[in-house]
Amino acid sequence: MILYGLIVVIQIALIVHVFYTRRPLWWAGILFFLPLIGGIVYLIVEILPGYGLFRTARKVQSQVIERIDPEREVRAAREALDLADTVGNRIRLAGALAHLGRWTEAEPLFRRSLEGPFADDPTVLMGLAQSLIELDRPQDALVEIAKLRAAGREGADVALLFARAAGSTGDVDGALEAYAFAAPRLPSLEAQARHVVFLRSLGRIGEADQQLADLRNRAARVPPAFADDARAWLALAEAG
């Protein structure tokens, strides 16, 4: 009984905290119907990050909120854009839409953001190039990637975009060279996973299997906070 009473007291205190600090009201519902589990999640997501506790608290916070309400950032970004049609707000909304895979909506926002001091902004150009790749417009993507390279951006992230676009347009040598450059230099396993899939599409099974073996070793060593992402890219490589 004492433990139950303590849980009820904590539950009430956390619900009061929700209203007092103007957190989203759905937290109150979670705390009411799931007092123990909801309370633990609320502490990890909403309270502990404010005190700088746990190195991965921010990542956990964003992951939990995204699973509960994946449209949250899109709504906030759209509201900000409705209040002020600035380049910064367009980029924010475009990024939120891209994160959800809504490339048809993201692409025009990235394109509209290429103005004034942002006319050759690498973040916007990369967002636009990726949108075009996802929309199966690799030739258009290569135009934007050329602008990135002209501005001096030759990093592994740009190489991955080029590899995807080049591979879709038949530039096999260019794609293979870019994948080989990007895969060991990016912390994400995306480049290597896509490299495996591309090699298989060319019938180069032996090379693909070698890359896949290395990819499995890398996936086994990633920090826990990035394990879900690693498993997803490993699954793509194994299925491809």
C-alpha cells in the first residue's frame, strides 16, 4: 500500500508538472493511464535532459517524442513559416518533411530557399539534391551536386549523393568510386549498405559479400544510441 501511495503521489506531481510547465497535454493522458511506465518515460524525456543528465538523454527524448508524435516538428515548423515566411523557416520545414520521407513537399521548399545569402548554401543544396534523388530525378540532382562541388564541398556526404545519382544515370565507374570514398568516412552505415546493394545490382556478388561482411562487423560495434539506425542499414544491405 505504501508503494502504491507513493506511485500515486508521484503520478499527481508529474501531471501537475505537465500543466505548470505547459508541456503537451498528451503527457497528462500517458501519466494518468500508465502511471509507472509513463512516469519513467516522462522523467527521461522531459525532466532529466533539463539538468544535463545522461549523455544520450537528448537523443532518447527526440526518439520517444518522434514515436509518439512524428508530426510534431512538421506542425511546429509549419506554424513558424505561417508566421514568418523566412528562408530559415522554409529550411526548417523542408528538413522536417524530408525526415519523414515527404520529398514531394520538401523539394519545392528547399528550392525556394536558394535565395539571397542562401543561394549557394550547402545545407540547402544537399537537401534539394537528396529530394531530387528520392523523387527519381537523378539528372536534376547532379546539377545541384555540381554546384556543391563548385563551392568546394567534396566531402563524403556529397560523395554519397553523387554515387546514388550517378548510379541511377548509368555512370557505374563514377558511382563505384564515390561509394568507395564515402563508405569508410561516414559514421552512418548508409553509404556502405547502398554500396553493397549497388554491387549486387551489377552482378559483382563477390565484392558485395566482402562489403557486407565488413558492414556486419561495423554494425556490431556501433554505440547503443545508434544501434537502430545501424540495424536498418544492415537489413537494407542483406535484403538487397
